[in-house]
Amino acid sequence: YDGSRYDGCQKQGNTENTIQGKLEAVLLKMAGEEVEVHGSGRTDAGVHAKGQVANFHVDAKICPDGETAKEYLNRYLPEDIRVLEADLAPERFHSRLSASSKTYGYYVETGDKKNVFERKYVYGFGKKLDLEAMRRAAGFLIGEHDFTAFCSNRHMKKSAVRTLKSIEIDRQGDELRILLTGNGFLYNMVRIIVGTLIEAGRGERDAENVAAALQSRDRKNAGFTAPAQGLCLWDVRY
């Protein structure tokens, strides 16, 4: 989905304009009763997805196979949401709790103006970045760590320990692509990591400073939160 005009993936009490809300509205028509959709990741407002996974329970008489669900959903969903594949899953499968890893992609435009056709999907930073400095800084974040410093939720009661398996940074022309794969991500974690790496790429902090920010477990020591439009959920593995 293109998340540009939505208030995030997860349904909220103050808005019906969410990905989950759109899916459940169509499933209500199909099943004749409310159907709850569980997404693998609660992408924020303005964030996109190429590989979001979701599951729901519905009467087999109404929806005997995945193809029936896929065809019905794609017939009535808005043009900026599309179901790529649908299959029957084991009864205990849960798209978020059963996931073993997720990969997010973040795109940064370093040229003076964003590509006209990609403007909704990249962060127009507009300044050159040192890739090697960013890669050195990223190296300190790989592995199992407490990522409290890279989370916007100051009142989170659950563990902030996550395993970041890899961070890949490459350049295509004036555009940087940052791919992050981990076993799970905290609220705004990817965007804060990207903001921190951008600061490293600008020479505003060195790799050791990034390591110190991680160890401090204090949000104010990490970098800025990069904008939502550059972020895309790429892939979820089980």
C-alpha cells in the first residue's frame, strides 16, 4: 500500500482512515459480520508497505480459499491498497507474533530536488552524505541490544531488547537506500536509526558517539526521527 493518505496501518479510535480499517470494511461486506484483521507491523501514518502481512478468521463457507479473499478484497479496496497473495494459514498463525524477521527500506534523496515520480516515497534531505561514515556507525547497532534510545515511546513497559541482523546502505545516483533487517522494531525505531545515521553521514557525530547513544538508553542522545514518507515495510519472514 501507498501510505501517503492514511493514518497508519493499525485501526485507531479517532480515525477510520487506516489500512486495517479499509480491509475490515471490505471483509464486513464479504462475511456479513465484523472480521478483525491482524497486521504484522503497525506502520505509522505516511509509511508504505511492499510486503505487509495480515491474517483474519472467517467462515470457510464464505471464503473457502485464499484466491476468493484476494479477488474480493482487490475488487473493493481503494487503488492505493492491493492484496498480492492470499492463502489459508494454520489456525494458530498470527502475522505479528509468528514473524521471525522483518525488513524495512528507507530512501533518502541527496540531490537538490526529489525525483518528480518518487517524491512521495523518499526523504528529500538534499545534502551529500558520507556512506562509509554511515556504515561504520551502523556497525555498532548490529546484534542484540536494548534500543530504548531509538524508541519514541517513553512509557513503554515491555522489553526494548531487539536483534538487528543487518543494515545495508547503498547509493543509486543521488538516492540512498538503507535496508534494515531485525527480529522486531520499536515505535519509530527505524526512523530514529536512519536519522542518527544521517547525522553520522554529515559528520555531526562519529561511530563511537552512536555506540554511546545506544548504551545510554536515553532517547535524547540518539538522532532525529526521519520523516515517514521515506520508509517502506519490505518483507516479513516466518
